[in-house]
Amino acid sequence: MNRTEKIILIRNAVETLGYFSEQMALEMRRCGFAVYFLDYDALFETLEGLPHFVRGGRTWLVTFNFIGVSGEAVFFGEDGRYLWEAYDVHCLNILVDHPFYFHSRLKEELPWMTVFCVDREHAAYIRRFYPGIKVHFLPLAGNVWMEEVCCNLPRPDAENAYGGVRDTESVLPSYMARRYDLVFTANYVPLEGISQKIERLDPEYQEFYRGILYDLIANPAQSVDVVMERHLIGELGALSLDEKRAAMAGMAVLDLYLRSYFRGEIIGMLTAAGVKIHVFGADWERLACQNPENLIKNGGQTDSAACLAAIRDARISLNLMPWFKDGAHDRVFTSMLQKTVSLTDDSRYLREEFSDGEELVFFSLSQREKLPELIFGLLSDPKRAVRIAERGYLAARQRHTWRQRAGRLLAEIVKQAP
């Protein structure tokens, strides 16, 4: 490309997504792109600088979960159009949750937006139910320790930094010197609050929703939207695509229920089996479990940097997928990049990328009773664990950093550039 393309990113709207954006920004600057941050902690001030940065047809908004394109009044001009459309800015929008959470936004089918999904099933869902949307698969990536905080400054010297992110292999703690045997970095959402939303429904709807939940809990290898659709057809018969997508959007609470159910189920089972697990996140004190002394809480709400620090100091990092059946969560790759054994429920995508017991260790939600034995086996055989962690590090470093994901986005930019 003979000219400098410009990238707009957003931070301080959702902490985790802003952290992803900061990691991507360093890689994009390394590739020679100019980067500008809209900061939700100083939104009007950074919006004022936007016209001076934007060059029509040469500027791209890279965002997550429709942040900046969710109908927020601040991003509309007096003519009723999005600023992005008025400025001739194309949007690359990465959805880290199932598309049925974004039904009201996806049905608008903005022609200047391209969507990326972190699960191949999610991308297929959009192609089927929102055929006017341009969509691609882009898995999440692993986070590494950032040497600096991104800001609206020139890009860092690529000769002195690994894409602007410090290459920390040489300073990672040795495996046996690490503080924690097992960590889980995620919040706990008590089921009571989610169940109350279902219990407020009419009795026939409650029965219908619980039938879907029982089906998925009994066979957790199934995709949530596939089971929803099957139950909808069984209950209501033939439905149009529009009726199906609207109904499934209305049932997103079931996805939240499943995430919370299995987090509580897995962690509770581990503590009952004598496994000590350090949890980093909010509300774990609200989980009732046997042998609560094995559930070691490390503060409440933690940010991405604190989660990364915990994983760096752990031998094993547990991951429970947010019901991704053909994608991956960033915890998987982040753990691998810290030379920490990544212990995760599987997906078709992860099975294609890695071999069980080679670069990481898989377990099955449907055979979760085997999980304590897996953990004790890894802890009792540190030589094997180190081999897995080392191979995982090499595989993730080669294929699953934000450098690779930024490269995929930049390839899309090059393809679409006029």
C-alpha cells in the first residue's frame, strides 16, 4: 500500500474490549498505520480531535460488539447519519458474543460495516439470518504484557519492541517457581438473578425455556441456537427466518444461564474433590460449595492486566468456554503465551488447531467428573506439564497473538481500500 491508512479504536467503554484494542493498536502501529483512540473516559475531548485525524476513504473504525455503532446519539451528525458514514469511515466490527445478542443492530445491515465473529458457527448464523451483512471468522487472540499504555502518540520503535509489546519469554516465571497451581480468571454470576428473569415469564414460557436448558445441560456439546430452533419448531411449527431470529434474540437469557450454571458446577465440583483453585473475579463469595476453603478468592472485580498477571504466575489456567462450539476464548491463548498449561473444554476449531496433551489439555463438559483427575495428574507430573506449556507457547506465539489478528484485519482493509 503506497499510502498510510488510518485506524480508529475505542477504549474505556468495556474494559476487556479496550484492552484488546490496545494490544491491536501496538501491532497496527508497527505495520505503519496511524492509530487514534476514542476514549470513553474523555469522549467529547477525543471526538473533537477526530475530524483532524480522519481522511475520507482511508480511515477505518475497528470496534467490538457494536461499540460506537449502537445508535449512540454522540456518534450522529445533525443530518441524522452516523459520523462514520459522513466521514466515509468503514467499520470493522468484531462480535465476541453470539449474534443473537445484537439482533436489533444486525437487522439494520449497515453497508459500510463488516462483521467478524469469534466462532465459525456465529458467522454461519449471521450469513443465514442476516444475509445482507458482510461477515468473516476471526478468533480471539492471546494477550501479552504490554510495556506501555496506548495513547494518541506516534507508534513505538518497532526495532526495540515486539510489535510494541514486550517479548516477555525471558522474564516469565519458571514453572516450578509460580505462586498458583490452578487459576480461573472470570466473574461469577449467581444463578438466582438469571432464574428470576425466567420465573417472571408466564408458566408455559417458563416450561418452554427450562426444556431448552435441560436439553443443553444433558448434552452440552450442542450449540445453543440449534437447540433453541429445534424447540421453537417443535412448539410452534414452521416459522420464517425473521420469526426465528427474533425469537432466539429474546431467549439470550438462556445463554447467560448456561455460562453461569457450568461455572458454578465446575468450580463447585473441583472444590468438593479437594482441588484448590484461585479465582480472580467478582462475586465468587456468592457460590455455595463444599470445602469452601479450596475456593481461594483474590479480590473482587479485576481488570485484564490483573488477570494476565495471575495467569503468568500459575501452572494451570482453567478455561470454560462461553458456549463457543467452533471458536475459542482469549483465555486459552493468553494462558499458552504465558507458558501456563491451558486446561479448557474443547471446540471444533480448537481441536483443529491443537492436539490434546500436546499444546494444551482438553476436558469434556459431558464428562466433567474426570476434571479433578486431570488436574491432579498435571500437578503430579511437572515435566509433562512443562512440555505441554512450552509447546503451547510456541504454537500460540506463531498463530494466535494479536499480531496475527491485526494482520487479518489489515488484509481486509487492503482488500477494501479504494
